Amino acid sequence: MVDLEDLVEAVVDIEDIVEEIAEPDELLEDFLEEPLLIAFALGAAVAAVLTVLLVLATLVVLLFAVGPVAVLASLAVVGLLVTTLAVAGFVYFRTDVPAEVQRMIDAARDRSDETTHEGASMSEREAIDELKTQYAAGELTELELERALEDVLTSDDPGRVVERSR
């Protein structure tokens, strides 16, 4: 079940994604990794703006009792519904970690190796994925995750780093 804190965090994540429009490289990179997430975020932002404008227009028309109120009211209700669905879709598809932590994890994955070295229990990428799971489960703080990611990339046995972080 999504609580109010999750909803607020999702809206902040939507805002972060919309701000990436000014940085097309990051937006494209995020879109290639999570196309549905980005599409829902941008859809929610556009729908929210249109809904606010339609609600304001409806209020103006109601105040002055001019024009086809039923049409504007219907558009406002449809806009509200689309906004609600877009935010709900975004909340459903978003990851378990904040965007800034995901960037830190992605940077570590970019520097990591997929091969399991001799004597190691897992590869660096497997260890990074396990650390992400631990962070999402609340077993690690952001600072502990950052240290563990660095240790994974410099250790001969990334699996040992994962075990130490438990």
C-alpha cells in the first residue's frame, strides 16, 4: 500500500525527471534505462499542468457564468483522472531507491566487472545488485551503501564485502 510519504517522494521524483528536460543527455539515458518510468513521469507533469489550467478555467467560467460550463467541467474531470492515473502509474513503476542513490549505483555498475574472479564468491555486478537490494530493504544507510560500493570495486572478493555489510 502506498502511504502519503511514498506519494510525496514520487511527486519529488517526477519533478526531478521533469527538471532533466534541461539536460537532454541525462533524460535520454534515464529513458533508455526506464522508458515507462520516464513516460509516466512526463505524462504526469503534463497532465498536472493541463489539469490545473482547466480547473482554473472552469472556476473563471463558473464565476462569470459565461460559456459552456459542462464542457470545461468535463475536461477538468478528465484531466484530474489522467493526472491521477499518470501519478499512480509512476508510483507503481518507480524503483525502490531514490534517483540520486540509483545514479550512484549506476556509476558503480559502469565501473564494475561482470566476471567472477578466482576465489571470489560473486562478481562485482552481482555484489552491487545485492547491495542495492539491501539498501531498498532498509538494511543499509546511504553512507553505508556508498562505502560498500567503493569496497566492492576495490576488493578481490566482492561477496565478502556484501557479507560484511549485513
